[in-house]
Amino acid sequence: MEKIIIAADHAGFLLKEEVKSFLSHRGWIVVDGGTVDESPVDYADYAAAVAEGISSGQYERGILVCGSGAGMSIVANKFPGVRAALSLDEEMAALSRRHNDSNILVLAGRMTSSDTALKIVTTWLQTPFEGGRHQRRIDKIRAIEQKLMKTGSDLLIDI
């Protein structure tokens, strides 16, 4: 089974722990990128760590959890090659895989029940990318990223 990296901020900690256990019991090698409890932390730190792992090719897939899912999504999608998708239901998760080849699933810890989250995770992991016309769109995203990296390299900062 492949490895998956998962991380959360304090608002997503409990759901992260449930998802981590769920995946482990199904044979996934789960790398926990934190946080370790419900003490307040900055979501950007955890989103960046997971997104860097995906962007660098160290991991093929990741899962992020914060209160609304918005903050984690914003940070993760700053990284080249990352296609993080906030999914509030199974249909969103399936579409993000089929059409967008999402490689990070983002969950909203304050808005998603455990049962729903586990269904979303299962759907996301089992749904393949369709390719075809959708591949053309992914290629356009890659071209935009490459252009921005060339023109904006002097704007990059170290987090």
C-alpha cells in the first residue's frame, strides 16, 4: 500500500486522528505531520509541510484538516504541482479526483462529521483521474505554475 501524509491544525485534530486510524486499519502507511493535540497552532505551518511533501514528490497524496478547510486549501495550493481540493461531501471528492486529479484532500473539521469524513476519504482514495480532456486542463495549470515560478522567483520567501 502507498504512503499518505496527513496533518491538521487544532480545529481539525480530532478528525485527523479518526481519519489516521481509519487509514491505518486499511493498510495505508500514514505519516502524521501534526499537530499533536488541540492546542492552538497556525494552520499554514501544517498545510505547507504537507504541500511541500506532495510538491517535492515525496508523497503522492495527502490529507489536510482545519476548521473550515479554507485556510489549508489556500496555503496548499500555493505549491507547484499541488491540487488541493476542499470536499464537503462524496460528490465533491469524486469530482476533484476525476476532473482535477487532486492530490491533497482538504476536510473541514468543524463542518464534517466523522462518518461523512470517512466516506469522503474512501471515495477520494478510490476514484481515479479520468484523463482525456481533463488532462489538457491539468497541463494548463502546470504551464501557469511554471510561468509564475520563472517570473515570480524573486518574490518567493522561505517559510
